[in-house]
Amino acid sequence: MKLSRCPVCHSNLHLDALVNDGAASELLALIAPLDGGLGRALVAYIGLFRPAKSDLSFSRALKLANETLALSNNRDWLRVALSQTVASLRAARTSGQPRPLTNHNYLKKVLSSIDEQAVVAPATPAKAKPTLEIKSTGHVETKAESQAKWEAQMAKLRPGKAMAPKEAD
């Protein structure tokens, strides 16, 4: 099942391929329950390990994610440290140091420099609005009405030829 296209390389992303790959499905299962801030920061951090001329394998990404989450039980502290690490390393890469990470030492330094007690959890909205709102017009169209509209539209498109309605599966 084609899920979408990669925004970078425009290749197709297939959900069944992700689920059938054991490491990929484990990685998705690990990241999915994380809150949005930590999940995004973790994915961005793992991306810093990607070699310049090749892809990061799902098994390597899973190992890195597990190692990173094992560094601290305080998820807010880890989220702040990951965000700071990603920001500083991306800035270094734009200034000409494109080497990928090979270990977690830099993140450990950032974690030790942040006061764990000073980290404040992100505020959660009282009631989050849905990203998509479906409004009903009040009238539910029957199958017969829908069929009549379809036939009228087909008659407009092909005058003089009677169209047979499509059979529903």
C-alpha cells in the first residue's frame, strides 16, 4: 500500500514494506507512542547519524533510538537535550563540518550541561482542536438520489448516449 512520497527524494513510501521489515516496524512502534516533541527530536537526532552518501538502515536506527531512550528516564530532559544537540550540530554542518555522528558522547555532554530540575514540561492544550473537521449539511443522500444525480451528470457529459450505471461491488 503506497503511503506517500518522500519529501526529499520523491520515492514512494510503502506501508507494507515498513511493516514487513522487522526493524522498521519495531522502530515505528517505538516512536509512535512518544509525545510529539520527543518523537520529532529523536527522529532528527537519529538522522544526524546518517552517512553523507548512503542511507541509515532501519536496524541501525532502531539500535540508536533504543540507546538514546535508555540515556534518561526523564523524557522532558531528554527532549530538551536532543533538541539542543540537533540545533547545534545542524549549525555546525552548515558551517562546513558535515561528518555524521558515530556515538552518543555529544548528547551525553549536552545532558550533563542541562539542569534536570530546571526543565519544564511543555504545556499541553486544554482541548486540542482536530486537524480536520467534517461538517454535515443535514441532508443524507439516499442511494436512489445519488444514482439519479450520477445519471444526470453522465447525460450532460455524453448527450444522446444512455449510460449504464456502474455496479457497486
